[in-house]
Amino acid sequence: MKQFPRSIVWVVLCVVLVSLSYSAYYHDRPRVDAAAYDKIGWNLTRGFGYIEDEANALSPEKDWGINRLGPGYEFFLAFLYGIFGHHYWVVYIFHALLRGASVLIVYRVAALLFPSMPSVWFWAAVLFGFSPDLIVVNGMLLTETLFLFLFLCSFYFILRTFSNGGLKDAGVAGLFFALAILTRPTALLVLVATALIFLWKQRVRLAVALVITPLIFVGSWSLFATIRYDRFILTTGVGAYDIWVGNHLGASGGFEKASDIQVARNSIGSKELDAVSRQKYFEFLTQHPFAFLELQIRKTALYFSLVRPGGFWIGLWDYPIQLFFTLMYSFIWTAILFILGIAGALMLFKERRDLKMRFMLTSALLQPISVIPIIVETRYRYSLFPLLALFGAYFLVRRPIIFKYVFIAGMAILIATAYDTIFNYADIVGKIDVFLFP
């Protein structure tokens, strides 16, 4: 830590302590997705294989485990459980440490992007580190904390590669991309974009060094899963099912399953469900094109909406006061992050035309593109947060501040919020009712 100033060391320590304190205080038991990840990780540790229900150890094709996001986070849990036993507090400690490490990486990424502006480095770390949504999700067994760490490491080594053209940095970036893709496959888009940039610059050796590890790691898992489940699987088998859930008549864009989708999930195998999901998606696309287009607009609005704060978690329902303050903190922080981040991105798009900044701006654009066509949930926005923190910190520090960019960003967010509120009114009111009448 000697290479970091005292101010950022204190920020990192505070983030780790706040994250760990939150996790220790609420000690939220795994539910829904988190419960599934926990079961798969524990079954891996005990030698039952990659399954959610240990009763399916000898017939994994009947198990829903392959349809969970993974396998990166599940193997991470299995690693911790194998060493420390089946204890959630161990995961919370490592989550908090990963949060602290991620803040340091954001700081170093900012230093690579803005080498002469140390104030940007500091404020980027603060904007990212004290995001309430990331503090809350840190206290649950969900993929986001590990994914953000791996994703940020990928950015750091790619930016180093842009600076020095080193094959070693490109190879290390590829390793982190591979692990990030295995945790959440949305990182694949940034990997492809990066490889295309290297090829465009005629740096073929760098492109090869970047993709070789993902091809080995992701390819090996994909081959294993494809053979085992008798259908193509890149990292998880849930893709087509999620696309159907997020794209059908009556869909809100979030993860609300219609009755026929729930019946199909419970009555047919995963291979048949995959085929049915693809069929239903293309039927919706071809038979109702205008409804499909409107739904994509609605999901875009949902992604950027301010009435989707990251506090509506089941574990907080028994704490109405804490829930209220979590929602308010999330609402305010998210508004600041989105408005300043978008304003900073607009400013940088006009001012900075170097390769590093174009890469970061493209990567930011790819984050909503990777989820909007499928399903939009509040936590699916978190991969954009560190990029918004970097752009927002630049906007805060730069002088003079151009307020027209704040106006443009603010209006865009307000329009998205209004559109989301109008067309998803029932869903929003339902969540408010849960909050007001727990």
C-alpha cells in the first residue's frame, strides 16, 4: 500500500469496514438465486458435481443448476467452502476484501486514464466505493462483487496494454476476461470489442494473447457443458429462457414470469425449455414487431430509471426504517452517478479522442446493450457503475464545468424515469406498497 496516498488507503479501509459491517449486521440468508449459488457451491465441495439439488447427482440433465449464472461464482464459493467450511461469514469477508481491491483498481484505472489529474483518481474511487447498491449486494451471495473485481482487473491490464503494447499485460487481461465471462457472460462483448481494436490496429499478436486464455477456459467449460446437456451452452443454459421471460406480450422487461412460462419451466426438461424459449421469442419478434420494439424502449428506460433504487431486497423488509434510508441513499447516489457519469462521458467524447478513452466509452455503451435485449433488473446495471464513477469524477474535477452536459444527462434520465413510471406503474406501486405496508 506504500504506492498509494494515505487518503485512498483510508477510503479503501472505510469501504471494507462498511461492507463487512453491513454484511455482519444483516447476515442475510441466501434466497432465490443466492440460495441456488450456495447449493451448487456446497455440492461442488462435497463432490456431487455442478448441481443445485444433490438428489440429481447421477442425473445432472434433470437439474436446474446449469441454468443459473455461472460457473465462476459457484466455483469461487466451492473454493471458500472447501478451505473454511460451509460458513457465510467467510464469503462476506472475502466480498468485503474484493470490494476494497476493486476500489484500488478503479483508482489505478483512473490514474492510467487521467495521469495528470490525481483528484479524479480519488473521486472516482469514492463514487464507486460508497455506492449503496454495491454495499448492499456485497452482503448477499450474488455474483456482482466477484464479477466487478474481475471485470475491473480486465480494464486495468487492457489500459496497460494500450500504453506499453506488452504481450504479458494482454495475456493477463485475457485471463481476467475469461474469469469474468465465466462469472457473468456479458463481459464477452467487451472482450470481442477489445480484440477487434487490436486487429484494427494490426496488433495481431496482442489479439491472440488476449483471446487465447478465454478460448481455453470458456471453451473447455462450454465443451463440457454442451456434451453433458446435449445442447450448445457457452457458460450457462439460461440464455434462451431469460430472453423469453424478458420478451413476450405482457412483459415488463424485468424478471416477472408469465403463467405459461412458469408452467413450461416446471413441466419440461431444460433442453426442451431452451428450444421452446427460442421459438416463443421469435414468434413474439415476428408476429408483434411493434410491441417488441416498444418493449425494448421500455427496458432502456427501466435501465436508466431513478425509480429503481437498489434497496428492495427481501432481507430489508423486516427493517422499515433501514429500508427507507437505504432506498433514499440509493436514489440520491444513483442519480448523482448517472447524471455526472453521463455528463462526463459526453464531455470526454468531445474532448478525448485517444484510444484509451474511446475504449472506455465503448465499454460503457456495451453495458446496457448487453442486458437490455434480454432482461433488465436493478443489479444488472452495476457493471456500468465503475465506468460512470470514472467519467463522473472527471466531470467534477474538470474546470470549467460545462453545465449543458448536466442538463442533457439530467433530461435523459428524467425522460427515462417518467417513461418507466408510466408504463410500469403497477410494478412500481406494488414495490412501494411492500415498503409502506411490510
